[in-house]
Amino acid sequence: MKIWLNGGLHDLDSARVSVFDHGLTVGDGIFETVKAVAGRPFALTRHLDRLARSARGLGLPEPDLDEVRRACAAVLDANPMELGRLRITYTGGLSPLGSDRGDQGPTLVVALGETTRRPDSTAVITVPWTRNERGALTGLKTTSYAENVVALARATEQGATEALFPNTVGQLCEGTGSNVFVVLDGEIHTPPVSSGCLAGITRALAVEWTGAHETDLPLDVLDRADEVFLTSTLRDVQAVHRVDDRELPGAPGPVTTKAMRVFEERAADDLDP
Ligand SMILES: Cc1ncc(COP(=O)(O)O)c(C=O)c1O
């Protein structure tokens, strides 16, 4: 396995960052996960735009997006695989031990892991912890993801693959690594970005391609939605067949099935939509 680290490719065993890297000590970093099919990244331009937005939001130096593109190409070339999870990580770099950032420059890592296609439907739980729609990090894809680690572990314990959060005012927000959609009276709805969710790239494409509405929804919409589905880079559009104790028999239902098909067709037409 070859990894890109700060300007060049390295063997996995020799790719090393400092134990004082601010990404490690305080979670001062941002990341992107990009799907790569047969060595070709999907929607890379949108991922790089969001990387730059997250960097600005954290006050990190503007990433050199040409270098990031070169790094992605080099890592994909060096590690051929059918379905890959390309991971771009960009941190505050070598820093003092507190929350103040050092001046040695950022750390850039691009790595790749092999993955398999997700099942067409899955189970989710809701968790009592909230997403903060008014925080300094709201909407940024930062490496401060420990809340997601805790929630996803709870989901795994309960036989689910995703945990859905409300925000601080009890509205449906998002999952640990996905956005959520519901079908009500044949129409598709998803929480607006103002709910505090990440502006998911799959979410944006799904809204564009299915005509889904961005609607403030209470968390308990999950008790009555006709269909529920998730979107994310590695899930694409994935139906939900159970929310907590509520079974949604027949998932994927007709509206979700159509959304899955439209997504697959449009994504196959254009690798960088
Ligand atoms: C918190 C969170 N919400 C939503 C998503 C889905 O975003 P995308 O479709 O860009 O993968 C992610 C990304 O994995 C995420 O980390």
C-alpha cells in the first residue's frame, strides 16, 4: 500500500507524522472520503471544493488543490482495486500541545482502502445526543468525529449500520456519516443544511436528480414516513428497512427504488457531476 504524505508517495510502513500533529492531539483537521470505482474518483471536484471550504472554516491554510488532485491520482495508480475509499486528510500540522496551532504548515495525507458495495437496504437507530446547528464547526467536515464514533458504536451494538441525530431543537438532522431522506405522501424530503447537517455531496446530487424538497422535519417524522433512505459517498442511495423498533417492510419502497436507479444512471453518465 502506497500513501501520499506531504509531497510524495511512501510505503504504508514508512509514512509517519509527528506525535505532536494537531490532528492527533486536538482533532484540528479536515477530511474527505471519495468513492473510487476501478481507480477513477467520483465527484472529485465537489469533494475538493468542500475540502477548501472546510479549510477556510477552520482557518487552515488554503490547500493546494492541484497537489491534492495529483496525490489522489498517484495513490489510485499505485494501488489498483475495484472499489476504493479514497481518504484525504489535512491537519493543522506540528503544533504546541494546546489548542493554539503551530506555524510549521499543514499535514496532507491521501490514503486508499478497499471496500465492498453496500447492501441495498439497512437498519438505523436514533440517538438522544444532538447535532449542534450553531457551532463553530457546523457544516465543516472536520476530523473531530468522536461523537460519530460513539453514536456509530451504539448503532452497531443494536444491529444497525447508522445512527441518526436530532439537532438542538429536536429536528431531524443527519447520520454519523450520511444524510437522511424521508418519503411523505409520495414526495421526498431531506433536512436543510440549516438543520446543522453536513452539505453531503451525495445529498446535493440526490436533491438535484430527484427533485427532493429541503424541509425542516421533526425527529418523529421517522415514525410515520412511508419510506426512509440514506445518502453518502459509499452508500450512494441506500434504503432503510428498520428505524429503532419500527420495521419498514418492503424497503426499498417504490420512491426509493426510483431514486436509487436515477442516482446510479446519472452517476454512471458523469464521473464528475
Ligand atoms: C456527518 C456526515 N454527514 C453526511 C455525510 C455524507 O456526505 P457525502 O455524501 O458527501 O459523503 C458525511 C460523509 O461521509 C458525514 O460525515
